[in-house]
Amino acid sequence: MKNNKIVYLAVATALGSLSTTAHSAGFQLAETSATGLGRAFAGEAAMADNASAQFRNPALLSYLADTQVSAGGIYVNPNVDIDGTNTNISNGKKTATSTDDVAHDAVIPNFYFAHQIDDRLTAGLALATNFGMETELGNDFTGTQFGNEAAVTTFEINPNIAWKATEQLRLGAGIRYVLGEGSIGAKSSTDSKLPTSAGALAGSPVPAHSTLKYMEGDDRAWGWQLGAVYDINDMHRVGVNYRSEVNLTLDGHAEGLTYNLAAIQKGQLSGADYLSGNHYSGSMDLTLPATAEFSSLHQLTEQWAVHTSINWTEWSSFDKLEANIPSLSSDPKMVKVENWEDNYRLAIGTTYQWDQKLTLRSGVAYDTSAVSDKNRTLTIPETDRIWLSVGAGYDVTSKLTLDAAFTYVFAKDAPVKEPRDGIESDKSGSAFGGNFEGETTGNVWLVGVQASYRF
């Protein structure tokens, strides 16, 4: 695990979108450029503003002349709170509990390069990220027995090439090399005792804030993307892009009470060491889901343009998290059942050319949740979101353009309950702090800046 540890999946997932946070659904990050941010990322698969366009559709490279470089960053400030009641499973006593700002601030950088090889071919390189997140529930919150932190961070090296097949049709393809790392953990939230399932150790004390389970790891994996753009005429264009899923096996270690008890059962650890900080080599599979986007661009007048996007993400591939720890078991151990669903994002934006130097942008988007109310978890309080965006671009010279954008994201208030009904593996956490039922609320604001230079 790298020192600049990034957050991995909220007890299975949580940076970029920071769950109920901004961005796109799940732990997907839409924040690929300040240019796109200003229009709520509407029309991204059909608009070739600068070299950043290749990350959302490699075919757009064929609209860029000569050599271009674009670089910038987006600051994300999520405000996600959880309020509710914890119920002691022994005596039924209810206690109010809450935690604020569970998702961390983040800066999402990017760099893009494009070079026109000839009249037909253009090559490019994107350095950016499409997935990430980080959440952390404080020790004062009596719900950490179901998960107290989760993080996932990815970085993508993405070379692309575009071919101008005809005057109307452009095709593109790219290779994705993804570097990922993450962590996930759960702690007891109150002083408690080992349940009867612990055998001879049943009744042994477990102090509050003891680590129940923790895993961290990293991996490298390959993926790909394909794109196409078709100019219906000089005023109307459509684009489509598909990005493959990427399968990561996060190799690292596990620690905590859950794994110590397994080691004791196998005679690898003394019963007196059930709360020790022993490390067990292991891994966890994580699939970054496939995505697709269909976009359109409509130039209504010389000054006004309207653009739209429909995005799909195959979050149904994120159904569960299992730990593979060979020294403890030949079978994987359940970490968290997720049961996510495919989600959709709808966006519409507009661009207004104020004069030869200044371009104004705005957009609105609706991002559907990747989980139902039944499957929402504390570490990933995922919910529906509405985006409102404004932005501007200014040509400082004929070669240099500066872009800036601001977005406010409204996250829908949503119920959260753990253990979840019908999910047996959730119930193990109840012995170390009780059952939780409450609500998550939140909003996010984002600020992006970008510079693009044409050689």
C-alpha cells in the first residue's frame, strides 16, 4: 500500500463520488476536465473543445489540429452527514448517534496531450482518473461496527488514436492501464463481548474502537475504450463511447478480530491474542464497471449550442466483496454484500459564444443511485443527485485558453439501515455496537480550472 493511501471501496467503496457525495454514482468520478464541468458534462462524447475530450471519446481527437496540451484540476468539497438511532441488541436501548462530513475533500488532477499525425490520424495521451473515493466515520459514531472507513483510488494511463474515416465519420480507440489501491475497515463502536459463535472465547471483552476487520491492497490492470462520432451536418453531431470493465485484484494484507478468530480456530494463534494486530496476506477482487455514453451537439445559431448526454454504468457487476486469505481458508470470506444496480445519468447543457474570446457554459444533470434503499450502507450512502453547473473559457491568446467552472450537487436525503434485511452476513456486526437505522443527507460543490495550449 502506498504512503499516499487512497481510499478504497466503502467497506467496500468511496472516494470520487464519495458515495452520497457528488460526482457520479457509486465511486465513479465524472470530473475529467473543467471544460466539461461547466456544462455538467453534457455532450462529452460529442464535443472536442481541447485535448481532454479524448478521455470521454477517443474519436474526438480527429477534430483537433496540430499539437495540443491541456491540464488542470477539480477541487471537490463533499458535505455528507448521517443521523440516526442505534439499538442495543441485548436490552433494546436506543441511542441517538450522528456523524458529519464522512466524505473527504479531494483534488482530482488531469493531463492530456494530442498530436495530429496527418489529415486522417491523430494520437493522444490521457492521464486522469475515472474512479475513486474516501469515507471515514468518526469514533463517536455508534455505527462503525458495520464499517468505519473505505477508500478507493485509481490512476489511469490512457493512450488513444483516432481515424477520420470519412468527412462525416470519425473512429477512435484507446488502451487503459489502471493503477488502483484501496482500504476498507470496521471497528466496534461500544464496549462489547464476543458472541457464542466465538466458541471457547465467547464472553471475552472487546473494547470500543477495536478493529473488527481491515484490508488494504493495490493492483495494476488493463482495459480499453472505443468511440465514434458522426456529423449529421454542419450543425448537428452525435457521439458514442464504450469503456470496458477493469478487473483489479487488490493484493495486500488483512487484520482484525475477524481474522484473528479464524487463525485461532486453525491453531495458528493463541486465544489470548484475539485482539492482536497480526497481519494476514490476502487479496480482494474489485471490478471497475463498464460504462457507455451517447451524446449529441446541436449548433442552434453561431452563438448558441445545446448538448446532451445519456450515460450508463454497469454497477450490477459490483455485487459483493470477498477476501481471499490462503493461510486462513481456501474459500473466500465475505466482507460485504453490495447488490448494486446499473445506473443512468442524464445531462443537458448549453454553450454561448459571448465574443471571439469569451465562451460561457451551463448545464444540469440527474444522476440516479446505484443502490436501492434496501442495499444502502453507512460507508457508501449512495443516493440520487442533481447537478447545477456554470463555467467559462477565455482565449488569452490565439494559442492559450483558460477555463474555470463551478458545480453544486444536491444529494437526495435517503434512509440507511444496517444490518440490512435478508443479508445474513451483515448481522455479525450487531454484536459489537447494536443495529443502526437513520438517514443520510448531503451536498457537494466543485471548482475546476484548466489551461489548454495549442502549438
